[in-house]
Amino acid sequence: MKVQPTPGQAEAQVGAQYQQQLLARCARGDHDRKRKYGACGIITAVLLFPIGLICLFTDSEERCVRCGQKM
């Protein structure tokens, strides 16, 4: 998926093309997922170990790294 610049093409144009290709992947549903856990869930998981893991997984959010859409 490497964009090959043509002679005389500005770096900004190459960057814009690359960004459009990545967002097109998100539009097709090929998201780059990342899960983040909240502070409350992490603290509860540490202090109340076995039961606290339920809070940890409840207090999580999954988003796409490229477009920021919440999954």
C-alpha cells in the first residue's frame, strides 16, 4: 500500500493520498481496533482482584486508531 510519488508531486499531495487510502479502508469496515481501559476499572481490578476483572472489562472502550470511530 505504498504510495509512489511522481516527479513534481508535492509531499502534501502524497500525504493526502495516503490518508485517503487509509480512510477508505475504514469505510470498507477494515478498522484498526484499539481497546482502552478506564482508570476506575484498572484500580478496581487491582484492589478486588478476581471480581475486579469484571469491572475492568466493563470499563473499556474500543475505537479505531485511524478514524476514531467507537466500535
